[in-house]
Amino acid sequence: MIRFEQVSKVYPDGTRAVDDLSFEVAEGELVTLVGPSGCGKTTTMMMVNRLIEPTSGRILVEGEDIATLDPVKLRRRIGYVIQQVGLFPHRTVLDNTATVPALVGWKRAKARARAAELLDLVGLDPAKYGPRYPAQLSGGQRQRVGVARALAADPPVLLMDEPFGAVDPVVRERLQNEFLGLQATVRKTVLLVTHDIEEAVRMGDRMAVYGSGRIEQFDTPASVLGAPSTAYVAQFVGADRGLKRLSVTAVEPDDLEQPPVVRLGEPAEAAAARLRGEEARWAVVLNEGGELHGWVAADELSLAGSGSVADLARRMEAWVPVGAPLKQAFSEMLQYDAGWVAVVDGARFLGVLTPAKLHEALRRSVDADALGVARGEVDFDSVADA
């Protein structure tokens, strides 16, 4: 979808902002460009819509050399989201969102209908927010309008320059989550510029780590964190890259342990006897369909006498869906002071993830990337088995 072929940008004073870049972004892929200020990442992005012209090399979008295209028409085919949003203060939110469709010749009714659809998609009720002006919105709401406006003419390519940098950390994380959910639906080809390694790791299908005008490593976030290609990349991603990798390593069924299980309608006395035989102090409680209900302590079952497991079952607070990042599972453990988290597929219980198994999953992920094999093929002595 986007291809750079030996692209350089040299300014008249001799400053080489971008030096011989060659890389490709696949259709529907989100690539983050990350690096310190002045490294050339924003210059790279701005050359895609010809806000900056390259000195040499070629840039192709959808197979076309953009140097042969009218720059104004090109920009109308490419969505653009910037940190300060850039909404027109004298126009309503709905009219702001409909800007590009109107410029490319859509009829007013069609443009406004598309704008209303996009506002709804980014979580802003068009009936409520459409008539408002940008000054009447919060920073996070303005950022959502900026995303909606960039998507309004259904461009195949989206350029995002520090799109979430102007809001507080809580809103920033929420906007990141919302955009990832949106991207799963619309599947645009996205270049996202950021100086924040955490954001680059979290958002990108792949990430380009910039040095001075050059890409030092272009790979998946997991590979960059697990196997930095140079000392510069290792320093840039930080000594805590193992912790960062928790964000991009998913919980898999093979990571789980199988604890004792009792059923919701099972007599308490029978369940207690079974747990004593297994020398278990607790059990996961499932309903008859195998869906997670909660957990129960073995000593409470022993003291109950008559009654059923349902009378003593407690709510399961610490749980995550299969495929969730290990970071989310670790956060659940810390938040609820839990020695494990339950893992579910929908409501169906799959097993529990313990701290030892979490550590093992992270190690397997790193080794799997280094060896170029699946995680399940990595074998080593596990802490969990010691």
C-alpha cells in the first residue's frame, strides 16, 4: 500500500533529515514510527502526502508514484490526524467532519450523513455533538472529531502525527483503545508518528525505530523488545523492555494450569471431600455448562455440612479473556492481590494463569521470536515445574 524506495530528504543547509529509506507498509497494517525529536519520523510521514517533497527516491501509494500525482488531490485521498487536531473553530462539529467529502464533490446531504455516521463510530452522538463548536468539546472529544474527519471520505491511507499527545494519560489510553477497536473495523493503512515507545509498542502491528534519519529496526513490537537489532535500539526501548513486552504477548491456552473444579449445584459435603483428597485449598466454581461462576475455599466447604457449592461460591474478580496481553493479566493479579487469574473464552473457563506461568509465557515468547518458531515449540526448564 505504501512503499519507500531509497528516499532521502536533504535541506539546502546540508541537513540530512531522512537518509536512504526503503520500507513497505502492507494494506490494512498500522505501522508506528518512533524515535527522539529530530530523527526524521515526521518528515517521513509528511512526504507521503507531499507536505514535504523528497530530495531523491520514490514513494508509492497504491502502486502509484506520488510525484506524478496532483498534491491537492493526493491529500484528499489520505486522512491526516495531528496532535492539535486543527478543527475549524467557526464550523460545527458536523461540518468539520464533513469537510473532506464536501471538498471532493459530495453533495451536502451525503457529506453530512457520512459525518454523522463517523461521529457515531468514534463514540460521539451526532445529534448531541454535531451542532456544537470545537470550543465546546473536551480535548479528548476534539481528538475523536479529528479522527472522524480524517476517515470521512473513506481514505485508504491514514497519517497520524502524535494524535493522542495533547490529552492527559487517562484519556490518552482510552483514545488508544478506542482507535484500536476502530481500526479492527475499518482496517486502514496507517502510519502513526510518536516519540512514546509505550504507544508505539501498544499501537503498532510493526514499528520502525528511528536513529538519525535512518530506521535502525523495522519489525513487530514483540521482536523489537525481545531482540533489539543494535545497541542503539536496546537503549532506546529501555532496560525494562521485558516489562513492555508484556503488552504485546498474548495469554494462550498452553500457558494455563488446570486447578480443581467444582460445580455450582454440587453438594458442599461431596465437594469438600473431593478437595481434601486432592489436597486443594480452593477450587474454581463452574456452572453445568462449563462457564465460569466464581471460586470457593475448601475449608468453607468443609464447615458447611449440608447445602450446595452455590451457597458458598464467591465472585471471581481476577479474570481475563484468552488472547489478552500478559500485562492485563499481571494488572489483574496486582489489583485484586490474587495468586492467579482465571482465563475464559467468552464465558467458558479454560484454566488459570499463575505468576510462574506468566513468566514462562514471556520467556517462551522471547525465545520463539529468536528461533523463528511457535511459542509451543520452545522447550526449557520451567520455574513452574520446579
